[in-house]
Amino acid sequence: MRLFLSSYRFGAHYDRLAALVGEPGRVAVIPNACDAWPAAWAGAVTSDVTPLRKLGYSPDVLDLREFVGRATELEATLAKYPLVWVRGGNTFVLRAQFARSGADFVLPKLLAADALVYAGYSAGACLLTPDLHGLESMDDPAEVEPACGIEPLWDGLGLVDHRIVPHLDSATDPDGESALLAARYRTEGIAHWALTDDDVVVVEGNNIEILR
């Protein structure tokens, strides 16, 4: 299993993503964390596709809404890509779209077979943790039902054993919500990684590195 999990895009460690992936090639960009914000959706996609192209990748937008109830087809599609890029947004919306499309089963299966690299930032990273409790202080679960038609899910995919708090000390978090959540997790004794926008968690097989 190869994972590149960050607070914001490549953090300060693009070299580690490049080492995981090898030569830049096709990448499936999953932007569904932004599904509750239709006016911002296209701009969000562009903001991720553009830097990937500049680095030599060939990005294709993969909208999980097109695969609802079609998990077998989703698996066949994802298997064509050496890299999946899952952007930030609302973690609860992203979790719901993974469930509706079967990606919450398909992607762990492909990762277990080492068929691709998973790169996710913010919501795309938080999704892989044991559960999402606490993130409601940063992401609104009430956005799930209007955008996805189902109730919020509170379990993560469980591919890493720590929760993730993104955007620590970031200009994108002027109210310090990340610091408050990290403090809550410390008080409650919950294992977590609090990440600044430079930090990255790299998982390669059984090896886990926290890059600051």
C-alpha cells in the first residue's frame, strides 16, 4: 500500500510523491469533496488539475457521482491509473460519495494489491482514518444529505490508525479550529497526526513516515 496524505496538496514534499509514483503519467482526480458547493466545483477542479499538468501528469477528472451503484465499473476504471488524487473539501460529503459509488470498497482493494498510489489532501487524507468524529468542528455534516441524498457516515476507511487534523497554523484556518481539534484529541487520548500545510504522511507498505 502506498499513500501520500497531506494537509494541502503536495505540502513541502513533492519529491516523496514522485518517488512513490515513478514517472508522471495518468492520474484520476476525484473532486467529490466539493459536491456540496456546485458554484465552486469547476474552479476547484482546475486548481488541482493545473499544477498536476505542470508537473507532467495527465489528469482525468473522475466524478464518483457517475459511478453510483456501479462499483465493478469503477474498479475497472481506477485500475487503469497509477495514481489517484483526492482533493479537499467536506470530508463527510466525500465519505458519502465513496459509499454511494463503492469506492470505499474498491480503493482499499486496489491499494492492498499495490495497483496504484493514493494521494489525498485535507478531506482526501482525513477520509482514510479510523473515523471522522471531531471533524464536524471543521466540516459541516449537514451538507451531506442535500448533496448526496444519504445521512452522514462517521466511519473512515481505516487505512491508517491515526486521525488527521489538517491545516494546523494555516492561513486557511484563521479561527484556529485545527489547533482546537488537535487539543481535544490530545485531551481525550486519541491518536492523531496534526499537520501543517507543509507536512505529509507517507505510507509505503508497513513503513509510515511523518514529514515535517
